[in-house]
Amino acid sequence: MKSISIFRNINIQTQEVLLKEGCTFELPKKQVLFYERDEVNSVYFLLSGKVSIYKMNEFGERKVIFILNEGEIINESFMSNNTTVVTCEAFEKSIIIKFDKDKFINIMKEDFSLVKNLIGSLEHRNRRLCRQLKNSTYIKIEKKLAAKLYRLNREFGVEKDEWHFLNVSGVTVTYLADMLGCKRETISRAMKILQNKGLVKLEGKKIYIKPNELSKFFKS
């Protein structure tokens, strides 16, 4: 429970109720937790692993919005009775903890620290969306790709000398195309530009980047 950021610094009584009410289960890789327009009556948190949050366009193409990491809330918009606006799929084998929505709302009524943490999480995710919106308009694709790789490094990067390794399996050129909402061939060309500039290198399926240089490049 302590690995989930929203549950930090909450009352001991709240922790005990959450432990009693929560139910954990395994979500295999590529299995969908919920689809867009589903009615979801649970609140989900990611105990371990990673999940993708994406939308489908009218052509049946995915636009990946987030890769969520362990400790994050998955469906932050649970207060209303509206259907979901995104699809959630396991990016890798994951462990999920779920709570009945109505029970979780009642728990929130008794602990303002839990409410405050949830609001903080929503603000953080909103900032991420704003950055994505900024990076998606009137910018060359190689700069969009540089910004996305830099962001992935913030979440999953492992420093190896001057290079940082993106320690997240499954982030391929095809997946990056889904994240940026464009064709695979377009991302391949953009990746080649970044490689020629010495900002990115590929070793098999592994991606290495120079984050400081990437940052200067997409901000220039």
C-alpha cells in the first residue's frame, strides 16, 4: 500500500479500511482492464508493472496518452457516473488493486489527506497532458520524438555513462508512432535524424538517449 503515492501520509484508520476493502489481481500483458465507453464501478491502482492508456481514432488507430507506472491511480475520473473516455491495457504483466467506487468515495469523506493526495495526482496528470498538447502542435516530428523520448527517460531512464537507457520493454518504433499519433515510417525517419545528430542510439530493441542534448534540441 505504501508504494501507492495517493495512500502516503493518510490516517492509520484509513489504511486499515483500505487494506480490508481492497482486492488485488494480476493483469497479463496486453490484456485490457477496461475499454473506452465502458461503465466502470471500481477504482484501480497499479501496484506493480505498467499499463497503457490510449484512445482509438475513427480509423481504428491507437493514440497512446500515458504509460502509467507502479504506484499510480489508473482511472482518476471516477466521481461521476459517466462511461470511460479511454482504454486501459497492460503494457506488461501487472498487479492491480481495486476498490468499489462508492466505498472508496465514502473512505475519502473521512480523510482529507487522501482527498488532497488525489487532487495532487490529478494536477500532475493535467500538467503532463498540457506538455503533450504543447509538443503536439506546430513542431517538427523529430522534435516531438525528442520530447517524448526525454519524457520517457524522466520516468524509466537508467543512467549509463553519458547515455541513458530507456528501461521499459515494448517501447518500439511502432509503439512510439502510436504515442505520437503518426505512421511508423514517419517515426523511423525522425529516429534516423536523431541518430545522425548523436542524440539517440539503438542497440537491438534497446533505446539509448542523451537527455540533456535532447532537451536542448527540442527546445531550440
